[in-house]
Amino acid sequence: MKTFKKGFTLIELLIVIVIIGILAVGFAPTLLSGPKKARDAIRKGNLASIKDAIEAQALEKGAYPVTNNGSPCGTLAAYFAGTSYFQGGQIPKDPTPATSICSPDGDYLFTNYANGKCYVIGAKVEISGSGNSNVNLPGMNFCGNPGALVSGAASKDYYYTVVNY
């Protein structure tokens, strides 16, 4: 009488390995983009917090912040000095400072325009897509789109909040 050993044949093992490999290739991009999506969500949340703080401070001071020396990358530090609008008293920074539009310190873009009727805060995002803009530094055409984004057919790597006042 012949006895059989329990186990898998080489062909069965190879088929299982191939199936696992195919599934891994299909799910890897989704799993790897998770941290990028999370950082983009943090950026968008930070921009909303900054916008709310600017609006609250403008009500108290009676004036909106102005861009320093005509730079498209103004700093809000002086505008918020001595206030408690942000946790720990610090203006939120980009979670990955190297991707910041304005500085290696992770500052978000802030600019306003000579007409004194509009300001823009923005960030460079890691996941391109709809709802984003293809414009790096905003121009006057942003003021015509309150609360909206300027869109185009290019990479859509930037996210802006536009506020008319």
C-alpha cells in the first residue's frame, strides 16, 4: 500500500505566488498614495484654519493683512503676533516643508492685490487632480473667482482659497 505525503505541489505553490503578486501590483499604488492624500488633507485643513483666523483678525483690527514688499509670498507672522488664533500660537506649516510654494520653512502662500479686494492663500499638493489649479503663483484673475479655483488643463498641482472682501 502506497502512502501519500500531505502538502502542496510545486505548481500549486507557483500559482498561489503569481496570484498574490498580481494582487500586490494592483493594490500597491493605492496603499502608497495614502500618506500623500493625508498630507494634502492636512494642507487643505490648514488653509481653512488660516482663512478663518484672517477673517476673525480682520474683524478685530478692521484691516486685512498685506503682502510684504510686494512679494507674492507674504508672511502672516506679524499680522498674528500676540494673538491666540492658532493652537500653540503658531501659524500652521506645510507638513512637508520641501513642497512649500513659498519657503523651505513650510510657509503657505499668502498674497493680496493692489485693488485691496482679494487675498489668496495656497499650497502645493502632492496628489494632482480635479479641484486643484495648474497656476503656480496666482494672478489678478483669481479675484474674479470668490471661493473658487482657477483651473486649467495642466498638472493641477496647486490648491488655493480665494477670498474677496
